[in-house]
Amino acid sequence: MDKYYDEDNQIIYNCDNLDLLKNLKSNSIDLIYCDILYNTGKVFDDYNDNIGDTDYAVNWYKKRIIEMKRVLKDNGSIFLHCNWRLDSYMRILMDEIFSPSCFRNRIYRRHSKERGFYRNFDSQVDIILYYVKDPANFTFNEIKSETEKVTPLFENGYIKERSKSVNFNGTIVDFKKLNKHYLVSKKELMRLYKNNEVVLIDNLPYRRSFIESVGNLWDSEEMLDNYSRNKVSDTYDTPKPEAVVEKIIKTCSNEGDTIADFFLGGGTTAVVAKKLNRKGIYCDINKKACDVTIRKLKEIQ
Ligand SMILES: C[S@@+](CC[C@H](N)C(=O)[O-])C[C@H]1O[C@@H](n2cnc3c(N)ncnc32)[C@H](O)[C@@H]1O
């Protein structure tokens, strides 16, 4: 497969991503982020966001996602950025290809402020589906907090495997009787307790930690689409803000890791990956996307 660009560990291919994917080695990528075609039917200056009807689109993605799973390392993660048109279909497809246990979260990214939708709720978010290849082994760089957080390690409702009686140093809590369950496995609960990371309040377990919890609603100003921030000088249609990709790459990969984006567009992923000292493999079927990205990569010192 011919490379279109290969410098500073950033490799770009100008071809159909399915052809590239079939030629990539298995277990070679740490993190995939793809801002896929939403299938809006819109024809942009730079590309046509029209795959076909939903069945056809899902089938089109199926071939590609099977390959994405194959090329992902065993401890790798994948993020698919889509919107309300396809997100539920993609969720089912991802469950089928990866397994429901590999689903980690659905991130809501606010893309716009008020847009003037009438007789409906203003559609202001898109969706990023987050899966890992192995739910027992994946990269997630947590953020340390200055202050201690104390959060409940239980919730209401009985779950057979998580509502057993637990002996906390002589205090026996019968979760089944309380109609509650603990949020981690019993083994993990006891490990945390022995490690002094669990405190009992009113005989119920709370986790003590110095980790910031990061929510799945991403709605800060820097995450908004460029046009919503009145930043109009884009060189390619529909760019994602760097802040979105930066958060994903920083959290779910480490320096030196290999990032891939098979729907590269104007190169946001490549720019962020290079700035964060990650290697990259990218693909776009449109030559202009590759050229715009190369120009941006060259501008980075
Ligand atoms: C939504 S845009 C990506 C925008 C990008 N995230 C950015 O920040 O600029 C999707 C891109 O996928 C590309 N694309 C569509 N079908 C493709 C295919 N089969 N193989 C490779 N690229 C494809 C389009 O040319 C388009 O540039």
C-alpha cells in the first residue's frame, strides 16, 4: 500500500479506508478515533456525507469496524464520533463486533449553542461511542485531585453477584437485605477496603480517592464546533475542535503510542497526536484532506 506522506512518525494514506485497513497488521494500533460520516445526505465542498439508506450504511461500516477491531491492540480503545442519525445503529453494531462488555461509555459533545430549532428540542450534541477491546485491560489515565473525594460505592437495587453479605472488619453489611448492591466486584471491594480506600458511613461503603471523576457531558467552550466559537477560517469542512481529540488521546493513550484515524478530514487527529508525541496512521479518500493535513503537520514545530 503506497504511503502518501511519512514524516515524524505520522503516516498518511490517500485511499479508501477499507483497502488500507485490510493491509494493516493485526494488533498494531493503541487508539482509534474516527469522526465518521454521519450520513446526513449533505454534500459539502470537500466530501459527500451520503452513504445510502441506513441498512446500507450499517453494512458499509460493518466491514470497516471488523477490520478496526482486528488492527487494534489487545489493550486498545476505539472512539467513533457520530450523531443522532446513526448512533443507535452504530452502538448495536459495535456491541455485535466487540461485545456489549467492551462498551465503556457514550460521550455527549456539545457542538453548538442555540441553533434556532423550532417545534423541537434544539439539537446541540453529537455522540462519541467509546469501546475497548478488552474490558479488563485498557489505558485510562486518571487525573489526580488535590482534595480527597468520598463517593458512594453502592447503589439501590439487588444484583445477585453484587449484593452478598460483606464483613468489614466485624461490621457485617447484608446488601441483599438492604436491597442494594456494591459498584465493583466483591474481590475489588475487599481489596479497596484492605487498602484503606473504603470508609463506612452509616454502615455503607464509600470510596475515598484522590482522582478527579471526568463526566461524559463535554460542553466546555473549547469543545464547541469552530463556527459556534466564531472561528471561521477553516481549511476543510466539518473540523472537530482539537480540545475534543486532545482529551481522548491524553486519557486513553501514552506518549509513543500509535493513534489511527481512518476518516482523517482536515487532520485534527494528526495535529493533536503529533503535538502529544504519539505516532499516527491516517487515511482519507479525498486528496485535499491529506494535503490540508500535511500542511498543518508541517506548521507544527
Ligand atoms: C467528518 S470528516 C472528518 C473531519 C475530521 N474529523 C476533521 O477534524 O477535519 C470525514 C472524512 O472521511 C472521509 N471519507 C469518507 N469516506 C471515506 C473512505 N471510504 N475512506 C477514507 N476516507 C473517507 C471524507 O473524505 C472526509 O474527509
